Amino acid sequence: MTTARTKPLSTSHSAPQAQRAPLLGILHSRRLWLGMLGWSVALLIFFPIFWMVLTGFKTEAEAIAEPSLIFSPTLESYDAVQNRAGYAKFALNSVVVAFGSTLLALLIAIPAAYAMAFLPTRRTKGTLLWMLSTKMLPPVGVLVPIYLLFRDVGLLDTRTGLVIVYTLMNLPIVVWMLYTFFKDMPKDILEAGRMDGAGTLQEVLYLLLPLTLPGIASTGLLSVILSWNEAFWSLNLTSSQAAPLTAYIASFSSPEGLFWAKLSAASTMAIAPILVFGWLTQKQMVRGLTFGAVK
Amino acid sequence: MPPSRPFTVTDMNKTRTSGRTVGGLRSLSLQAPAVSLLLLWMLIPLGMTLWFSFQRYNLLMPGMTGFAGLENYEYLFTDPALWSAMGTTLLMVGWVLAITVVGGTLLAVLFQQEFMGQGIARVLAISPFFVMPTVSALVWKNMMMHPANGVLSWVAELFGLPAVDWFSSLPLTSIIIIVAWQWLPFALLILLTALQSLDEDQVEAARMDGAGPIAIFFFITLPHLKRAISVVIMIEMIFLLTIFAEIFVTTSGGPGLATTNLAYLIYIRALLDFDVGMASAGGVIAIILANIVAIFLVRMVARNLES
């Protein structure tokens, strides 16, 4: 609240010596209070994740006992999840589906975004907005037809089926995000390349892609995150064979499957890589999530 | 597309040099895979949902098929479950929006300030957004909200308060808390980004004129965030209208219909009752609701695209 005043203080290096000391004192205490407030809020929000990680290192008995920070950490839940529950199979499904759909989406989206950014026609804006609007279609509205179609062509409970759904689910976001990154690229460089006789393919492969690699990478990461965490289609379209981690974790919800330490160990492994991806791309992600409406 | 519409091509020729028209064709062919796939992805299921919604089609009764007219809609609209589900959906969306938008704005202002380790604190605060919904729901249900051994009941006991059996006595509130915990970081992330483009000089000038921090918040910060806030509201609405996994792994829509929202009701009708016709009619309603929100969002993005 009172912090709005900290800025001029910190920049007023030219203040007279006599005034400086008390002002700095106030500044420091304000920062201290702010820091304490900021950190308490952050830790409070993060607490359930922290608690889950901690519980993963407890025994089942300790996990359901009175909450406690003091225990001797054990890896037995991790062992149990990996060796007996077949965690690897579900993790592999998640990896294949998330990365497969992301690669496919990038492959389809890069030419489209290139065309929209560098060869715009009068329809480009309309196409972009229409793509955005397909994202607004609630999945539950098309659950029945997709389920029946998948049943009829044998795509139920297959990784291919999920890859198809996730590719199409993320395609609008991927096109949009790539479009905003391509648009930010100086056109002169591509122009110069064309002067030197580069064809479209060479232009894309040797100029555009290397220069916009950070943007493409964060687009890909966002797509991986969204596919990895997707739980509507994975719960409805898979059962035992192609179930990714979201569906596997859901199997802990049955009363006979209630093992908190194992649930925690499995959950920690399931979210750890995505949490790191999220931390890495948080800034660029805003573009993709808001379709460039907030930068 | 251009050959079948010579009008547009000649139209384009007027304003562009002939070389650009070739570019237009190339542009279209490069976009073709993405556009046609999305078109199929949209039209086929949409058409089928619409078609099924007028059909008598139950997978358990294969003999009874045929045109049903508005029968499915009639059943749906006279079914008390629909109205209960609509109310639940509204409560979920409304409460989560209120919590995340107000909380997100305040947190964004807080995390915008400079303090020790603010970068790390920020990262911790946005983390829940990256946790898969089945994990967050189960962690909250078991380790946080368990009536006997959950952290919340332990905290309540510490203060001498009675423990709350969250999911039996306050099922909807429990789900709202979980979903709000997931989406608060989203609002924070977007609003924090928007705050970074706030003109410091303007704030400075207001301060010189004697504006206090509260006045600055209401007259400068909040107006600056107006657009970002509406983007957050619309995007969240679209996703919150169809919350599913959180309900699926915690309450399965119960007790009774207490936590059955529109998405979950459609799921029950479709994959548990196998009533394709009725579920499709529900799907059509969900699509219409989402589109009402979507129109505003698309308009806003379009305006942004112009500038």
C-alpha cells in the first residue's frame, strides 16, 4: 500500500545528506514488510505443492498420520510407483502424446504462420480470428461425436487418437503465437536473403527458423504443457492402453486406491518437468494464452 | 479457393501488382493444411452434435432410432437436473472469477513491487497453473481437505475450531477453492505482464500532485489494467464453463447433483446413460453459451489486431 512511494526515494540519490539516513531507514523497513508479505503469500499459494512433494517421501503410515514436518525421508513410495504400478508406461504415453502432438502442430503451423506474417492477404485477419474462435468450442459440446467417431475407426484408447485431438486442440494457439513472433522479425533480413537468391524453403529453413528459434521453442513448450496437463479428452478417450499421466493420477481417486504417499510420489514425478517448462516460458506464454491481446 | 471466386482475385489485382497475386496464392496454399484441418475439426463434430440432438439415439436401445424433432431439447429443458447444473455452472464460474480477478489484481500489484527474492516468490506463486488438474484436485481433496488428517483440519484444530468435512458439507465450495487455486496464478501472470507496460512517469506525476497509493491504484493502475482484466475474465469464462476433471476425481458430481455442472451432466448423459440424443442437445447448449462469451473475446482481439 505505502510502497508506491518507494520509487522516488530509491532514485533520489541527490537528496541532501542530512535527509538521507532516515529516509533510507523507512525505505528499508518498507521493503522488509513488502518482502515478508510477498513471500508469505507466495509460500501460502505454493504450500499444497510443497506438501505433496514432502508427502511423497513419507511412508504410507506417516502420510495419513497427523501432519508433520519431521520424519525420516524414504524413497519407498517412488519405488512402489515405478516398479509395481507401471508408472513408466503412463509417463511414456504422456511424453509421446505431448511431444508428438506438439511436433505435428508446429509442422502444420509454421507454413501457415509464415504465410500470414510475410504474405498477408486481405483474408489473413479473418482467418486468424476464425482460428481463435475454433478454440472457443467447448470440448464437452463435441464429446459425443468425437467419442463415436473414434469408436468406429478404432482410435479409442490409442496414442494416435490423443495425438490427433491434441494437435488440433493446440493448433490455433500455436499458429497465433508463431504469427506474433514472425511478425516481430525484421523483414529486411528475409528481403536480403531473397536478393541472394534464396527460395521460400531455404528462406524458412536457414533464415526464419534460426532467427525465431526462441519464439518457436516457447511456443512448443506451451503446447507441450497444455497437452501434458489436458484432462478432459484423456479421461474420456483412453482407458488402460493409451492413458497418459493425467488419467493415471485420476485412478488414485477410487477409495481402494487411496495411498497418499504413492499418490504424492506419482504426482511429483508427473508435474516436475512441466513445472520447470512453465517457469522457463512464463513470460512468452502470456502471448499465447491471450492471443496477443496482452503483451 | 481463388479459382472458384474470380471476383476476389480480380479485386485483388486492382490494388496489387500481378506479382503479389502469385504471393496470395502461395499464401493460401501454405495456410491450406492448417485451415482445412481446423475446418474439419470444427464442422464434422459440430454438425454431428447438431444432427444427433434432433435424433432419438440411445446406445442401450439400438432399435429405437429416428427423427425426434425437439424431443431431446424438451426432455432436457424440463429436466430439473439441467437447471440445477446451470445454476452450479454459474456459481462455479462466478465465484472463481471473483476470487481470481480480485486476488490476481492485488497480487499483481504486490509482486510488481521490489523486494528480496521477488523473482523466486513470483515463480512460486504462479506454479499451481502448471499442475495438472487431476493432481491438484486429488492433493487438495486428500492432503489438504481431509476431515481427519488434512492440513486444513489440523490448522483449524490449532486454533480450537471444529474440523470441517469439506467435501461432504461444502462440496461446491471445495471445488471452487481448488479451481480458484489453479486459476489465480493465471490471472496473476497476465496482469503482472500488463502492469509492466504501465507508464512510470504517469504514476510519478500523480504522486507529485499528492495522490496517495490508494488513489493511484484506483485512478491509474486499475484503468490501465482494464483491458487485461477483461481478457482474463473472458478466457477464464470459456475454460471454467466446462470444468470437468476436478469434479470427476473428487465428487463425481455429487452428493446428489450438488457439484454437477453442465459439462459433467453431458458426460453423465453421454457416457454413463448412453443417451446420445440428449447429451448432444446438452452439447449444443454448452456451445451456444461458450459462443456468447467468445463473440466478445474475438471482437476484443480483433480490435487489438488492427492497432
